[in-house]
Amino acid sequence: MEQVLQLPFSTIIGGLEHRAQASPNKPAILYPDANKNFTEYASLTFKQYNNVVNHLAEKIYQALPVSTRLADESMTCGILATGGI
């Protein structure tokens, strides 16, 4: 019988928020550093990554027409996918 792991979150965003609170200073993302001619890597911590995601979410929210701001996630994804923002 399979065991189901009970997580303290139910969405990807919830998981990021959880990690940002639980391990704010641990590296979340490594990426080639343009300032070092892409020969070394820079990183974002979970706290920094969460802050970037929240900032981008706010920018997207502000760019959406008022009539779609209360729509479900699939509507928002559709608008983004069609280049509506």
C-alpha cells in the first residue's frame, strides 16, 4: 500500500513560500553569472527567489485588465500564453 506524504502546502507557490520561511538562506537557484563571463555561477536563496516571484506576480497582476484579475489561474495562464501582457 502506498503512503501519501502530507505536506504543509498544496501548491507550488505554497511550497516556495514554505521553503522561503523554513530555509530562507539556502540556495534555491544556480545560474551562469553574466558578470563573470558566464564561467562561474551565481545563486538566489529561497528568500530572494520568493521575493522575485512575488514581485513578478504583482507586475503581472497590475498588467491584467481589471475584468480578469479575479478570474481563475487558467484564464491568467491563457492570457500570458497568448502574449496578452
